[in-house]
Amino acid sequence: MALLAKKPKGTADVVPSKSYMWHTVEKLTAETAQQYGFKEIRIPTFEDTGLFVRSVGETTDVVQKEMYTVSAAGDSQFTLRPEGTAGVMRAMLENGVMNEGFPQKVYYILSCFRHENVQAGRLREFHQFGCEMVGSASPRADAEVISLAKSVLDRVGLQNIVLNLNSIGCPECREKYRQALREYFEPHRDELCRTCQERLDKNPMRLLDCKSAEDQAIAKDAPVILDYLCDDCKKHFDGVKEYLGIMGIDYVVNPKIVRGLDYYTRTVFEFITTEIGAQGTVCAGGRYDGLIEELGGAKTPALGFGMGLERLLLVMQKQNCDFMQDKTCDLYFATMGEASVNKALCLTRAARDEGFFVEYDLVERGLKPQMKYADKIGAKFVIVLGDNEIESGKAKLKNMATGEQTDISIGDDFVPQFSQAMVNSMFSGLESEFGGL
Ligand code: ATP
Ligand code: MG
């Protein structure tokens, strides 16, 4: 069979047998954010192109090469969001969330789109869990946001992931630093990759983010931003480190962390693992005190992070972390003929109304394949509904784990009887687990 269509390069399907992994990370990330007082925000998948150009930055890789920009007849230009922060800030401004008192704390789980070279851990459509805190300039806020990211990583069971911390200062300290970088790289101009030659003129800090081994070697002894921080930025950074110390969160100061997006100021951080190859940054974020003003709001300090969920899942699988399994079927009705099906339909509805997970035959199979199916889906109990059962109003409830059969009414009191049987079976499960106490 020749399929007419295949998925676009760099996208991924989640098949039904694997979706439990996504449910696990979606649940644990959201629950952890809520424990820190963050509430969910939802935003559109596409935004005005100008929003990303202004916020992410004209000279960044994302804006220069990676955006999916679309337009329909008569419309202006839209771009599929390459990240979450810009749209979230736009939405908070547009809906007056910024006027509701500070701090405002939001989280989101959304898809992002970037036209990148596809490789392990680098897709064209990927998913981020993100958090943003608006309205605090205190280093306490930085420590809190980093602590939240760390709690999420702990909660999903990740190990050996290192918090890399840096400060990239404010626009003032950065101007001096840029100058120092230009002076350092200028003599090597011809040895740099084409992109970095451009970066040298437009945005020399981007040079430190280059993935080419040759450029990284040249950048090895480049000046370090931390030597250029003004007194206020230095004090802020010391504060962040002190709070992290008090909370017992380990970190390494890594002056090479500069982040790929333009809007960052002061604190930047990445949680990095060496276990999934070159794309080891699972979570990245920082402070962006200038962004809200850039988008037309009042000058407001803010910070946040984005966590790549595909990368998170890669590490979780590598480290054999626990996943929440899908629920399994409580009860399967095996049916024989129309009268039996009709009875199964009524009993199924009643049991589902009480919250049970119930199935019956939908493909009109014989009894044997039905039993096989019940076994395959892991049904905890099976009831075979034949003519005798319907006539007598009684059936056998089969416990699939033990093979034990008990009589059960299939009249009006079916659901309470089945509930009792479920409780009993859980109890006998416990008894055997604790040696028949
Ligand atoms: P990288 O240096 O890996 O390209 P970035 O600086 O472009 O990352 P951010 O914009 O900070 O990444 O995105 C936050 C997180 O989202 C990253 O740390 C990563 O986990 C994830 N991420 C970014 N780009 C991709 C991608 N193309 N495919 C999968 N995950 C991604
Ligand atoms: Mg990138």
C-alpha cells in the first residue's frame, strides 16, 4: 500500500500506546507550577510576525532563518510561534493581566515551530512547558523561578542534570562587553564561520552561542561578561547565588551561557545533561527586564524559562524514569446475540455513569476472540452474557487476574454489586501483598 501523505520533516506523531508518556509530563509539570502559585495561560498558535521580530530580536537565528511565516489573502503576515514568551507577554498586556497586581505568575504547555536542521533533540515542531513571572526585580524571583524548574526536573525523576548559571548584565554593562568581544574576535575574523562574521558586526555576543567546533575553539579565551558587570548587576547576581545556596540548589557559573534570544538581561540559566547527545539543554531561561516595555507596556521586570518536552522525555526514557500508566478496563462484557448486546449496553451505561471503565464487543466477534480481546486490553473483570444469564438475571463475574468467579446480579442492583466486587478484589490484592494480614 502506497501512502498518499507522510508527516512533514521534523514533526512527530504520538501514537496511542505512547501518549501516557506525554500525559505524565503534562500532569507533573502543571501540578508543580500550580504548587508555586502559577496559573495556566493559553494563547494562539500564530501571532503577528512583528511581535517576534521585536521581541526575539532581528539578529537572532530564530528570526533570521527559523520562522514559519504564513499569510492568507488580504491578511497581514503571521508567524507560527517559535517560542512562548513573546505571545504570553502580548496576551498579558492585551488582557490587562499586568494591572492585576504583582507578581503575576503563569505557565503554559504549547507547541513551537522553528525551521531548523533536524537532528536528535531538534525538531521543527516541538513542545515547551514554560513559566513566566512578571513584576519582580528581586533576585528572590530569579531563585524562585529556577527552583520551580528544578522541582519539575526532580518530580519527573531526572538525575545528573546540571544547572548552568550566568549573568549577561544590563544594556549598559553589555555595551562595554560587546566592544571587548569585537576587539577579541576581530583578528580571527577570517577564521570564523560565515554567520559568525556577520554576528561580529551586528551582535557579537551571539558568537559565544555558535555550535561550530572551530568557532568554539576561537571563543575559548574570549573575555567573560562577568568581568564587565556594573555594581547593580553584580549585586543582583550575588543575590541569586546566595538564595540558591540557601535552598540547596547546586549550580555552576558558566560565562558561556548567553541564550539564543535577544530579550534577556541579567540572570540566564540552562539545565544541561550530557546523556542525550549534543542537544543537551532541557530547560533554558532567564530575566528579560526590557521586553514588556519593548512591546508597548510600562517598564516591568520579568523572567521565565522554557523546557523542551521532547528532550525531557528523551532523558526520562534514557534514565528509566517512572511514567503514569493509562487506566485499564475495569469490566468487559462478552456478548452472544442481540438480547445479550442490549443488556450489555444498559449495564455498561449504568457502570460508566458511576465512573467505571467498561467495554463490550463492537466488531461482532465470537466468544473466543472476545475473551482474547479482553485479555489483551488488560480487563480486570469479565462477564459473559448468554441466554441463561439474561433469563436468570444472574451472571458470573470473572476476576481475570485470579481466575476466581463469583455470582453477580445483572438486575437493577448490578452497579453496587460490581462496586463491592472491585473493593473486595483490591482488598484481596492487598492481603496477598502483605502476606494475608
Ligand atoms: P538550542 O541552543 O538547543 O537551539 P535555544 O536557545 O534555541 O536552544 P530556547 O529558545 O531557549 O532554545 O528554547 C527552550 C528549550 O526548548 C530548549 O532548551 C530546548 O529544550 C527546547 N528546544 C529549542 N529548540 C528546539 C527544537 N528545535 N527541538 C526540540 N526542542 C527544542
Ligand atoms: Mg536554537
